[in-house]
Amino acid sequence: MKGTARFSVMSATIRGAEAIPVRVEVIISTGMPGVSIVGMPDTSIHEARERVRAALKSCNFKLPGEKIVFNLAPGSVKKTGTGFDLPMAVAVLAATGQIPRSFVQNKMIVGELSLDGEVKPVQGLVAFQMCAYKEGLDLLCAPTFNALAKRSEGNAIYAIENLRALLSDDIPCLSLTPSVGKHKELDFADVGGHRLAKRALQIAAAGNHGLLMMGPPGSGKTMLAQRLPSILPSLSAAEIAESSCIASIVDEPIDTILEGKRPFRSPHHSATLAGLIGGGNPVRPGEVSLAHNGVLMLDELSEFSPSALQGLRQPLEEGKVSITRADGNVIMPAKFMLIAASNPCPCGYYGDDKIACTCTPSRIHAYQNRIGGPLIDRFDMFIDIWRSDFDEVIAGDKEMSSEKLRDGVLKARKFAFDRFRKQHSNTIHASNVAALMEQCMMDTKTRSYFKRNAQMNMLSGRGILRVLRVARTIADLGQSERVSQNHIAEALTLRLRNSSTAQEIA
């Protein structure tokens, strides 16, 4: 080849919980033969030189025996992953005239190459698809069905199995409606007894409230929490796109998300801070982001690392995770409902009237303090879970099935939305006490009752706000415009656990 040849194609790289566009530029010129890659590539991108070279040779394409330089722009952003193999190969072929340049224009290209030229899918396809949509480009990638079902006109996904397919005039377009099976959900009807717990979970689902369940082993805490998604409303189209994007980045299945079911994440208690909140190098979403628009269930809460638990405080308050690195901040969404379960002590039987606890008071105190006061204060509700008797376990509870509980949740949310529009509030979930008091519309007697209980139990500002939120949700479940004394009493019962408060409320 004589002279200098240049060409560029669009690709993308994963950063946090999204894909950002990257332009892959190539220049082929006279000089010492070799391949150089610049633009802050990681090790996997440097290794692409050998994969691209072998793939082009296997597919009978010619690799110029001259100086080849790839630039990944913008150069200020670190690039990661094997998805740059295909765009590099395509850029070389277009620059040297081995494929028509017009063929790859207006396309975002992502894919890994095997040594024989096969195009392999990479993690984060949904994120790449969303990035291509924002940039007004089509997507060229490996054949896959792990894509969103809904796309706008003019934005398509084209699939190639091998580099040789670039010589074809017709590259197939992926189906816009991937086949998704119906997954069976767990049902509250299978759980005998625990009516108070089911009521608390219905309140949590109606108002997105955090709930901590405490009780002995085998009392049903995990079983109840696993059924919470069955009473939550379906994901909206925008929420499906957000949640499936995050899941695809870490190569998690998205079938249930495409069905509209909310994510349910239950990490093991050995999870690290980075695994729970997100992090690593490159930065990847943690469990709180994977639970975005859904539920994060922390079983055996007291067994989690205290540092990992305290890391939950920011996402619980702000609905996002901000991770600072030398090359800038990475912000990932993390709006989730927190449900947790814990034993009351190391042996698990403190307070049990049938099995004696073997722990000393100091061990019980130390065990419960592992959770930490600041995190405890961020739960809206606390309930004790005790074992159901034999007859309740065998019979189940058809009267409090998931279908009936979900119907109440949907009606409560609709009532809250209609109330919000009628009251001309700034938001359904007020962020300060004054605005929430206005939404509650309490009469003088109810306000006095709430004030007396709040002062007696020394509720913090956050505690007052959370009791009001729960009371407002309880009123919505009852289709009541005003928060009454009964609503406040139930909210206080779910917030406070000491006997003097129970007497006062009664």
C-alpha cells in the first residue's frame, strides 16, 4: 500500500453502569511495521493486536505489513474489555478498501474476535444498545438474543457470526422481540400464619419502605422476604431499560426483567464493600445497583461486615452510588427497597419462649451492635418473626395470597398518585417533615397524639419523618385522605419495639 490510509468507526466502553461512546481511529502509514494502540487501553485491549491479526489472516483478509496505529478517543477515558476487537478489524478493512466504507458508517461496532475470525458477544450488550440509540446509530455485534424488546425506528441491531460476513451484502438484523418465557413467582398463600408480617410487607411494598425482620432460625424471615417481589407493581418501560442495562454489564440474566418483574438481590453475608456497593478496577456495579428499581434482601444482617453495612447509608439516602477514582467520579443508580433479616443473638434464640438462649448479655449486645445505629435508624419498620404452629404451616393462608396483597398495593399507589395531583405536592414522597405533615392532613387530636408519643420515645428527626411516611402509606392503603390516630398508632408499633411504647399506643 502506498501513502497513508485513515479511517474511524464508532464503538463504546463500559464505565460504571453505562456505556459511553468511543471513536476507534486507525492510520496506516510507512514506517517500522507493527501495531500500536493508544488512548488509555487496558491489558485486554493491548492483547487485541494478536487476536485481530490472527482473525484477519484466518478469514483470508490482508493485514498491511506497515505501521498501524489505533487511537481510542477520547484519550482521557480509560478503555476496558475485549469489545474493541471487531471495531479495530473493521477499521483496518475499511481503511485498506477490503470492505466498502459506506457499509460500516452510522454503526456502533462492538465484539470480541476468536483466532479463527468468529465474532463473540461481550458483556453489556443492552448498555451498548442504549448508547447506540442515544448516538443515533445502529449496532453491529455478535448474534445474541439478550437484547431489549423495545426499540425506536431507525435504530437496529445487526449481527455477524464471522468476519467473512463483512463481504456479504446482507447482514441479518436481530429480532426486535426476543422470546421470553413466563417465570413462576413465589406466593404468600404458601406461607402459613405470619399475618402481621404480611401486613408489614404490604405496607413496605405500597410505600417503598425499608423493613428489618428479627427472629429465631426457621421462623420464616427469608421465606417471607423472597415473596415480596410478587406483590410489587410491574416495571415500566423506562425501568426495564435501566435495570436490564445494569444486569447485562455484569452478565446477569435479564429474562425476568424483560417480563416486567422487579429485581430481587440477596447477596451472601460474606460480600465485600466493593461487591455490595460497587467498585473494582474497572468500576463495576455492586448489589445495590443490581437491585435498582427492585429489592435488596440482606439475610443474616448481623453477619455482614460493619464497613460494608455502613456503605449502604449513602445509596439509601440519595438513591445512587458515587465512587471516586483517579480518572474521575463514577455515578451508578441505586434506588432500591431494603429488606433485612437477622437473628436476635449468636445462637438465635434470644426471646424465644420454647428454646432457651445460651448467649450471655454481653454477646447479645455485641451481636446486635454489629449492624450499627446509623443504619438501624434508616429502616422504616421493625417486626419480630416467630415460628408458626404446625396447623398454620400445613394449611397455608389462601386469604392473604400474593394476588390479594398486590391488589391492595396497586390501589394504594394509585390513591397516593391521585392524592398527589389533588394536593399539588412537589413529590409523592416528601423529603422534609413540614411537607409530609401537610400531606398527612392530621387533625388537632391526631397531631397531639403523635407529638406525645414522639417526645416520650425520643424520636429523632429522621425517626419522625419515617413514622409519618409509614402512617401516610397506611392511610393510602385504607383509601383515606387524612392520616388518623389509628394510622399513627400502627406506624409507631412498626417503628418502636419497647413495651412502654406498646402500652401507650394501646
